[in-house]
Amino acid sequence: MNRQFTEEEMHVADCLQEIQKIINQLHITDESFLEDTKRELPRLTELMEDLEKYTVE
């Protein structure tokens, strides 16, 4: 049975997908790994805080 996803569920899925995309682009073998991670951290933090709105009671 297929169900309609809520707007909140779609937003959470989008956040998780973006987090996954960012993490998948970070490779420890790159010379700029630490710099790249530092650059992406604010966006990852923002996405995690956004997710927290839906998961913390």
C-alpha cells in the first residue's frame, strides 16, 4: 500500500539526502580533507539543527 508522505517527512528526507551527499564528497585521501570538512561543517550543522526540529519532543 502506498501512502502520501507529509510535507515534514519530505523535508526530513531532503535534509538527510543533502547530508549524505556532502559526506560522500569528503574523502580522507584528499589533501584538502580537513579544509573541505571545515568548509562543509556549517551546512551540516544547519541541516542537523533543522532535523532536530522534527525529531526532538
